[in-house]
Amino acid sequence: MIGYALKRLGVALGLVWTVATIVFLVIHLIPGDPAELLLSQGGVAPAPAAVAELRAKLGLDQPLLAQYGSYLGRLARGDLGSSLQDEHAVADELVRRLPRTLELIGAAGLLALLVGLPTGTLAALRAGGAIDRALSGIAGVGLSIPVFVVGTIAILVFAQKLRWMPAGGYVPFARDPLQHLVLLAAPAGTIALGLGAVIFRVARSAVLEVLGRDYVRAAAAKGLAPTRIVLHHVVRGALIPVVTVLALHLGTLLGGTVLVEFCSTGRACRAIWCARSRRATIPRSSASCW
């Protein structure tokens, strides 16, 4: 057991080193000076003195091997550098914002499971019927629409047209639990739409497979009620692939909620809406976001 854990740890460290090396090489293989690209605004070339100062600050004036060694050393210490906008440590910002991201992912996963599992089970029990075709069509639409489109439409409809909820922002749960949940609903629902469609398809396939197993037929032969058979035998047997797929997608959502979190601040969608209508404005939301 210990040997297996050490082997998996070595593979993980090797993967991290490979990815870090590829990122380092890609940055240096891109045409142009990174410092000059960072300082360029509106196509205007920055001052040479400013470029030289930024190159020295970022260590770009050192030999390539020295830069690579320094880069790996800082990465091993957990030093991800400082933000070019406010000079705050990137690692500290990640630690501060990670709990909100985990809460958003957890809420979206729970919502997707509560919607996808029952509807997938119902579609499997009515396989080939009108309900199955309708639910499968809705799931296909949910899978085909990008998350940033869903988020933008949700803000335009529910925040601007209907005025049911704010366009974005963040309120700590301890300060106002109801407002916290209201602000969480839109981004969590946006993520849950596509994830729920995935869970629906997996649940439907798993339930169809379990329905043909011997222990389900034996339970029906004993005279058990159909509802009891579905809840205690079919759904339980179908949960294994559903939970597996859900766990895999929750891991990928750690890097896939950037657009939703940015839109939930209201800044991105305020610009989109103002471009569509100069009469409307989205109220300025809190600087904190999901």
C-alpha cells in the first residue's frame, strides 16, 4: 500500500514538473519580449526604461537556465509570484478565494445531482417514450450551450428583465444567509446546467443496465412494489458510475469556473448589457466575487 502511494506520488510530481516545464518553454518561445507585451497598451510601444525595469523585476535579464532554476525553486516553495496589478502575492489570493470557489462547485454539484439523477432514472424507466425523448432533448441542449452564454442570458433575464436577483456580488453567509444563497443561486445554476445534463445521461445508461440484472428480476419475482425496487435496488446499483463521473467533473470545475466567477461580479455582464442597450445599467456589485 505504501509502495503504491509513493509510486502515485512520484507520478504526480513528474506530471507537475512536466507541465511546469512546458509552461516555462511556451512563455519563452512566444515571439516578442514578455515584458514589452505586458506593458504595451493600445498598440503603443512602452518606454525602454520601463521595459528594462520590468525585465529585471521578473528576472528576464538572466540566462535561460538560471531563470528555469529560479522558476522551479519558487514553484517548489509555493511562491507563485506577485500580481502585476496590485502587487499582492498570487498564492495568498488563491488561498483567500479558494473557499468561495469550492462552495460554488459544491453547490453546483449538489444541484446537478438532484436534477440529473431523478430525471435520468425517469427517462430510463420510460425508455423510448415521449418523456425519454423530451428529457434527452433538453439534456442535449444543456450540453451544447457554453457556460458563459448561459450565465450571460441568466443575468440579462433574471437580473435585468425580471429583477428577481442582483446581477452579481458576494455577501458572507454569516452576515446575511438569505442574500448569500440568492447570490449563489445564479452561478451555481449556470454550472449545474451542463453538469446536470452529463449526470442525466450517465444515470439513464446506468439505470437501463441495472434494470436487466438478475437481482432486479428476482426482486420483481418476489412481489416487491415497483417503487421499492427502483429506490432500493435500481438506483443504488446505478449510483456507482454517477458518483464517479460527478467526482471527475468536480475536479475539472476547479479550473472551469473562471468565466462564471468573473461574470458574477457584474463587471463583464455590465459591459455586455450596456453594449446592447444604452438605457440599461447593471448596479455595481461588490468587489468580492464567487
